[in-house]
Amino acid sequence: MKQPNPVYLSFQRGGKGSGVTRVEKLIMHPTLKEQLLAAYKKRLGCGGTIRDGALEVQGDRRDLIEADLKAQGFQVRRSGG
């Protein structure tokens, strides 16, 4: 399925910890999102979750995730952080 709008990539730092990289507005079946998240977690050696339909990966991983999503054919926009 073609993604009509860009995917938004942001970094949010909470009160403690190293913060999370969020991938928002990704139009994908929930099962495929879980598979993509599992692949990032394994490759990056970090934790992550899906919250409100957005992928959250622990740490500042914007550069690697942006390159990976672009390689898969997604348009990526950075927002915030």
C-alpha cells in the first residue's frame, strides 16, 4: 500500500531516561508495525513499544530509522526534538 502522506519522525525526552524516537502517521497493518518494531529492537539492541498507533523506540535513533524508512520507499519528515 502506498503511503499518501509523509511519516513523521521525532525525538522526545521524558523526565528521566534517554528518551524515545517516535515514528508517527505510519499507515501499515498493526501486525506489520509489530514486525517492523521487533526488527528495530533486535537490530538496535533496545526496547520499544507501539503507543497510540506510533512506534516508540528507546534512545535517539532518528538517523538510522530515517535511512531505513527511506530505503523502504517512505517519505520521512522530522518534527520536534
